[in-house]
Amino acid sequence: MARPDISVDDELEEAHERANRRWAEVLQETRVAQTGVQILFGFLLSVAFTPRFDDLGTFDTHVYVATVILGAAATGALIAPVSLHRLLTGQQMKDDLVTVAGRLMVTGLVLLSLTISGTVLLILHVVLPDLLAEVFAGAVLLWFALCWYGLPLYLKRRSARRGPGGRG
């Protein structure tokens, strides 16, 4: 419902400003995530060219391949908002861009958590007994799930129970 003290132009400007702010936030988040995934992906690509790579067993080779593919997919999802921005700037689609970029970021973070867990598994398989390496890699994946998804969902539910405006 329109407020009588605010013109239609002001309401549109506020929506436009909000979309700009949200888009700036997405791009900043993308910068942070991109750096991490690119460093990790570069590390993964270099592993195949080390002398010890030939000593990997079948399981570790499969983990490596899966992890590289997950890392490539994470890189694609986390860099996609930049491409969206570049190709669709000026198309009056900022709200759509923010929504799609947000979904790509969540997808990219899921893929990144799987990539990191796979990398942990690959590294720990070299230095620890198989079961212990798998337990630790699973614990890392669980930690990411709790920090990146469980905690935000918990806070969102807690905020919804409090209702609008605050503490309760």
C-alpha cells in the first residue's frame, strides 16, 4: 500500500536503491567466495602433476576426479554472477539478477563445501588410516553444513518467532 507522504517516484527510487544495495552485497560475497575456490581449484589442478599422484589408489583417484569436477562446478557457479552482471547490465533486471545470483551463490557454496571436504579426504588418505580420514572429512562437511546452512536457518526461524521489530 502506498504511503500518502511518499510519492510513487520515491517508492520506485527506494526499490531501485534496495536492488542496488543487494546487488553490491552479492558482488562482494562473490569476490570473497571466488578467491577461495580459485586458490583451491588451482591446488587441485596441480596435484595431478606431482610425483606422488601416480601412487594414488583407485579410490583416491576417484576422489580426486570427483573433487576436481566439483571444484570446476563451484568455480562456474561462483563466477556466474559476474557474467550475469556484464551481459545483462542496463536491462532493468536487477531484482532478477539478485535472485538468480543469490541462488548461484548458494549452489556454489554447496559445491565448494563438497570440494573442500573431498580435498580434505584426499589429503588425509595419504597420512591417516582410511576410516579416520573419512571420519575427519565427514566432520569437515558437517561443520560446513552447520556453519553455512544450519546456523542461518536457525537464526531465520528464531527471528520469525520473535515477529517484526525485534526482541522477544
